[in-house]
Amino acid sequence: MHLSREEITISHYFYGFIKEFKVKRYKLCQTKINKFRRLRQRDHVSLTYANDIPLLTSSIPWDEKTIMGQFWYGLCNDVKDLYLTFNEDPKSL
């Protein structure tokens, strides 16, 4: 099967587009991962901190346990101490 010059050009641009799309998607994912890893509760209300998580993790290819671990890492120590008074571990975010 021979491709016409037009089909070759379209194919070339399509594969270039796909390659660029993957690069941009990877960079976006890496940006979200970096923002999530730097996210800390600090002096914010824990609900505000928790509301930021879905926005950052929507395209991160991590499993839920990893996301929960990073969430825990970013919590204030006072909230972590309070959590330790509960009897059971959370099953999900």
C-alpha cells in the first residue's frame, strides 16, 4: 500500500501532535506531582487542605495508599496528634 504525499504529511503531523501531546501531558503530570509533594497544611484549616488534594491528584498515576501517605505527610502535627486518638485507620481519603 502506497501513501500519497498528502497522507504522509497528515500522518507526519498527526504523529508529531501525539508526541507533543504526550510530552505536555507528562510535564503537566510532573507539575501536579511536584505541587502535591510540596503541599502542606500549615496554618490552613484541614478542610481547605483536603479540598486541594483532588485537584492535584486527578491526573497523577499514584494508587490511593500513596496519595493518602502524601496527604498525611502534609498535615500539621496537631492534626496528626488528634488523629492518633481515634480507634481505627481511615480506609480512603
